[in-house]
Amino acid sequence: MPLVNVQIIENVFTSELKQEIIQKITDTMISIEGESLREVTWVKIDEVKEGNWGIGGHPLTAADVHRMQMAEA
């Protein structure tokens, strides 16, 4: 059965947003594999410590992500 592993930087998403991620990813998988597999479709969220995730050679923090989110608004 499918296991979707999502990696995010800690302190970026609230518990409510993580629940939304789980629900929406599950719904997406069910749209592909069929409703009968909902109960065996797993979504796992791993939180990576701030600064242990890098892009372009630079460590990324929750504050960096929040600045990116504000720039999109």
C-alpha cells in the first residue's frame, strides 16, 4: 500500500496545517488508486531541524520560509 513521505522544516506548519497536508495528499492518492485503498494509504510527515535543510548552499530556517510565504501574499 502507498506510503507518501513529506519532509518539512520544523516550526513552519501548525498542527492544523499538517492535518490538511495529510488529508489533501490522501485525497490525491485516492483519486489515483481508488477509494477502497483509503484505509491503507499512509502519509508520514518528517520535520527537519531548522538549518539542517539547505538550498543553493545556504541553510534554510522557518523564518526564511515565512518570509517567502509573505512575499507571495
